[in-house]
Amino acid sequence: MNDEPPLIPAEPMTPHKPASQMPVLLGFLAGALPWLFTMIPQKNEGGILFLIFSCFGMPVVSLIVALIPKTRRFGLGLLIATGLGWLMLGAICGGLFNRAR
């Protein structure tokens, strides 16, 4: 007696289509908007609200969106924009504080 299960014919391999870079680009542009609004001079407290959201809200939103499998590429673009925004903010603050000495 043969205890092995019968072989199931394998499905033909379909070539993978290359992944589109459009969600990453859209995520980067969407992630860059709060940082750009932070850099625009505001008359009221609007600038500080954008700064607070950009610094503390965007990383959380980016991580949540990047962990969901369907929106992973969009979240990657958000994370890239958030990291670059932090670097720009650090460079601006470092330049201002270094000049104050």
C-alpha cells in the first residue's frame, strides 16, 4: 500500500510584473506636504501646529500605514519623507543655534 498523497500538478509559473514606484512617490509627496507647510511663515500659531504634527504625528501615521500590507509602499514613501524632514529640521536648527554663539 502506498501512503504518499497523490501529486497535484503544479500551476504554471506566471512572470511577476515589476512593482510600480508610483505609490512610493505619492507617499513621499503626501509626507512632504506637512513639512513644507511647516517651512512657510505663518501669522498665527498655524506653523507650530504643522511642526508638532510633522515631528510627532507623521512618524506614527507612517509606521501604521507601512505595517498594513496593502499600503506598505505608500507608507514607505511617508517614512522617507518623515526622515528627510527630520534631517532638514535638524540642519536648520543646528545652523541657527551654531550661528547664535
